[in-house]
Amino acid sequence: MPIVTTRAVVLQTYAYSDTSKILRLVTREHGPRSAIARGARRPGSRFGGLIEPFAEGMATLYLREGGDLHTLSDFDLIRERQGLGRDLVRFAGASVLCEMVMRLAPEHRDDRLFAALVRGLDELLAAPADRAEGTALRAAWRLVAVLGFTPDLERCSRCGREPEGGSARFDYASGGLRCSSCGGEGPRLRPEDVQTLHRLLSPGPVPPRPGLQQRRLLADFIRYHVAEGTHLRSLTFLERGDDLP
């Protein structure tokens, strides 16, 4: 049973028996892994409050050859990110990032994906209150791109022309915009909606409070192109307009 020490982010935890925890981690060198932290729920455990969702540290794992559940023997905390759990918008955004990695990431090492996750969590933690929603959406779109899916916003996916007047449909099947002449399925976007989507997918300041439609565009795009039938509960949480201030 080889022992490895690797940088890791905790994606999810849940109780196992009265004393232990099961963790879902993404490691920089070994990709996503599941591990048991024995005794983590006991008072005075060496893990204490270290292994909570969104935390990052150096994880020492006993890798079980041919098995899916490994053993966590140590976790040297680098950043705890508990602040993400104290704000509904930040928590929703961080949950989407972690669930996407947990359910959709390749099983092998992926440095770009690991870096995108860490960057997104850090940006969410540091974002001003009025930019938290936009920061969450941008971080998720960035992760979508790393996973190999980026919408085409420059021209109509059917005729190749720039949509006249800036208005268009966001056609999920074609993976981008459709001009009014070509029709297509999906929600109709006003010029300002297209501009906001451009800002979310580009460098520069994020738009303040992009709103329910932008959250739904992201959620539906992920469901159609990235998740491919995998149910991501965090997407429903993120897109619900009545839950986000």
C-alpha cells in the first residue's frame, strides 16, 4: 500500500460510523480520490476541523491498489476557507465548483483543472459582496472551459454572421448564439444580456449581480454539454433566484 503526500482540496465530507469521515478530495498529482479519515469525528482528533469542504492542504494518503477508498493519515492545512460557508452566494458558487470537479473531472492528474478550482475558491473568498455572484459564475464558466466546453458568443453558430443588433438566442444544442434569422431553441437574449455573458467569460471586472437569467444560462449549459445526464444538486441551488440576496 503506497504512501503519497499531495496537495489536495476537500470537495465533500460525510460521516462514516460514529467516529470517522469519508472524504472526496481532488489531488494535484493523483486526480480525484475518496478517502476515509479514521477517528476524525472523535473529540481531540488530530484532524479537528481541518477536513471540511473547500479546505486545501497537504494530504498524506495510503493508496489502496485496485480499490476506490484510500486512507487519509494526515492533513497539513494550507487554507481553510470557512468564510465560504458563511455567505449563501459564495457557498452556492463554491459548491458548484466542487461538485463539478467531484462528478465530472477525469480520474487522472489535471493541473489546469486543479488550478482553476483553487483560483475560483480563492476569488470567491476575496470578492466584495456585490461581486460575489459574478465571481461565482465566472469561476464556473472557467471550469467549464477547462473541461472542454466553451460557448461561441462571437457569431451565429448556424450562419456564421454576427447577430444583428446584438440580440440572439442562446442555443444549447449548438453550443452558442443563434441570430434572429436562424432561429433555434433556447432563451432569447437582449443585447445587454449578451454583453453580460461576454463579461463573465472574459478577463476584467465581473458584472455586479448578473441575475437569475445568467445563473440559468450557466446551469442549463452545464447540464446539456458537460454533465451529460449527471445530476448536479448544486446547480439547482445556485440558479434559484428566491434563495440568493
